Amino acid sequence: MRYLVWFILFAGLTLFSSLSCSSSKKSGTESRETYGTETVVPDTFVFPQVPEALTDPDERAQYLIRHFWDRFDFADSGLTKKPAITEQAFVDYIHLLSIHPAGESAESLLQTLRRAEADTVMYRYFVSLMEKYFYDPNSPFRNEEHFIPVLKVITGSRLLEDAERSRYNFLLEMTLLNRVGDKANNFTFTLPSGESGALYDIKSQYLLLIFSNPGCPTCEAVTRRLDSSAPLNKALALNSPTRSMLTILTIYPDSDLEEWRAYLPQMPQQWLHGYDPGMAITRRRLYDVKAIPTIYLLDSDKTVILKDTSIEAVESFFSVMG
């Protein structure tokens, strides 16, 4: 991705321009309204022109992100009904954010929100885009660290209704749970034998925690993939009676224990399997399990290494270890 963006920056934004032309309605005249030093163009999206004097790829990327929305008319609420223009521009924008440090990305996102305050409808639309792309479990751009600073601002915005602010306060509470670098919340679970255990009682260099349900097709596919994963099996092979390199723990977070027990024979036998008695994890809001399966990777101190992560990220981590 980084090399692609650098190529675009040096090529004068050829790719972005073609996207804009194919998905946006061109306008024959430009508005006289300006934002900063660029002319706002109605009913379309126009990428800023990066000065030729800027030749360093990082400087060009920074310029492009700082001026990305200069020619977009945030006061035109009609553009919220034209996803081929506005949503496509937002997708291009977050592509660029992916190569920026988190602090700079947060600053840019908040600046974008401030611009969107020009119109209430537009502001709510941009809030919804940020939720869709940064928080939705199915989004390829999912990134709670981008969404958290946004949530901290919009929870106090007068442009949202009380019910909306309350909902975003809840999302903020959930996104702040178990962040990378924080200690994971402890909880108790029950094994098929009836024996109780606690997350923090598991002694292992690494702990792969998976919230899953029996009969869930995605859970089944993820289980098969992890069970056959060469990097994970290599790590599991390092386990010994005196030292555990990797423990894989699945937790059933729901209440149909008969279904869970009936499905256990199909689960990998070298893994640990437990259920959440009384659904305490959900009731106490210990983890944000917004989709099943949800995967965390923890270290020996139960510090979060990977949060709500993918199979690819887990395999990459253990591949680098090897």
C-alpha cells in the first residue's frame, strides 16, 4: 500500500484522478467559495494539486492529507446522497491515512469533522462513514485506534441528538476495552469437565483467545484454518510439561450449553474449550464481542498484543517469531 501511494504522489495523482472522473459528476464551472487556498468545486470531488516543489514522498503524502478536502463543499448536504462522489473520496482518504502515524491521522480526522460542521446533515454523514469504515467488523479498514479520537469528540457534539451521543458513548466505552498494550480483562470460564478456570490462571508464553459459537460457518472456517496453520502448529509443538509456548482457548459466550457440548467433539482436542457461566463477559461488558468469531492474542502477562484480529495477523506474528 505504501509503495502504491508513493507512486500516486509522484505520478501527479493519476490513479486518484481517474477514480474521480469515473465516479464523480464533472462541473463546467467552479464556485467562487474557497477553503484555504483552493477553490471549492460544487457537486464533485477534486483532488488537491501537490506542488511540484515537494519531491519527498512523505512530504507529498502529508500535503495531500492536509489539503485533501480543500475543494469539497461540506455545506452541500446533497453530496451525502451521492456515495460515488463522497463515500469514494472518503475511502481514498483513509487509504492515505493508512501510511501516516496514528497521531497525525487522528489530527486529520478531527480536522475533517470540524469542516463537516458546516452542515448538520453532512456532519452526521461523515460520522456514519467513520463508524462504518473504522468500527464495523466487516470493514477492511477497521481500525478502532482511528475511531477512538473521533468518538471522544462526537460524544459531546451538539450536532447529534441525545440518543446518538448516548450510543456513541457506549461505543467509546467498548472500544477502550482491552486495547493493544493494555492488560486484558480477566474472567472465569467453565471447562467441559465442570472445572472452573480463570484467564489469568493460564500459564503460557502466548494465549490465543477466541470467542466463538458452535454451528457458526465463519467460526468453523476459522477453526479449520487455525488448526492447520503451520506457524501455530510449530508454536504448539514447543509446548512441554514444564513450559507452554502457546495455548489456544475458545470461549462460548452464549447460553445454549447443550449445543456447545454437542459440538465439542468437532473442535481441536489440543485446544482448551470453555463457556462463560451466566454470560458474565457480556453482562459486565468485559470484551467487545461485536462479531463471532473474535480473536485476541495475549502475552504471558495477559497484555494484549493483537485485538479483534485476523488469522493473517496471527500467522504473521508467529511466522516472524520462527
